Amino acid sequence: MHLIFSHGHVSSPDSHKIRTLAPLAEQAGWNTRAIDYRDLRDDPGGRVDRLCAELTRLDQPTVLVGSSMGGYVSVAAACRIPVRGLFLLAPAVYLNDRYPDAGLIEEHYPVQSGPITVVHGWRDDTIPRPHARRFAEERRAALHLLDTDHGMHSAMDKISRLFEGFLLGLGGGAR
């Protein structure tokens, strides 16, 4: 099974979150990939198009993992193409004022996904906590609020455990 990471606005495919979570997925039998969006820094619509193009190349539903803008990109892609699950870290949802040209923002985000887990920081001053809560509530998704900021570095141990549980709930990724 496939699992694709989407990094945040000013991050990279070599981010601390991806370097921490990818080995956990690989140990559980998932084929992982982190898409590089650095050339599309201020183009969320272009990022969504790139992720959707990758999803159409794969032969089976894929798990998407996204952080911040990468969370938005994962959600927007899952509105277009069914995915096996979503694991979202501080997803940048309901930010129509920040992504006016994306052309993809749906007030209700009609995702086509299996289980969804949302992790957000109590001290996040970049993405409003109520946005994550609203997204989770509307989908009856698991919501985990942790004592951390937007970068989430101080909570990576807890996030790793949540991620492992999320993957276990999907039945693993036996190749």
C-alpha cells in the first residue's frame, strides 16, 4: 500500500515530521513517498494538482499525510480522488482568505476517505484551533489536541504513537 506525505508551506520533503513518521510507516509495510512542493511555495492549487497527478498513477487507494498547507493539499486531493485514509497535522482548512486562487476550497470539503485523524496544537498561532475542530466534527474524525505549537516538534513522540495507531487501524500496509 502507498502512503504520501505532503509538507507545509515553507517546509520540505526532508522535514522533521516526515523524517520521523516515514520510517514508522515503512516498518509497518507501507511504500512511502514525500512530494516536493518547494517550487510551488505559494501555489496551493498547483500543489493539489501535483498530488492528484501522483494519485492517478497509483493502482490502489493511498493514505495521505499532510502538515499545515500539506494538510489542506491532502484534503483537497481527497475531495477529487478517493483515498484510504487521511492523517492531518494542523491542517490549513477553512482559510479561504489565504488561498483565494486555489479554486478548490469547498466550505464543506467533500472528502472521499476512509478513517481521518486530525492532530492540532493547543498553542498553534498559525492555524486556528477551531478550524481543526470543525473539520473533525463535520467528519466525525478523530481529533487530538496536544500541548504544542504549530511546528509540533515538542509533541513528535505522541504524534508518532498516534500515527502508528492510525496505521494499525487501517490494517497495516503489507506489501
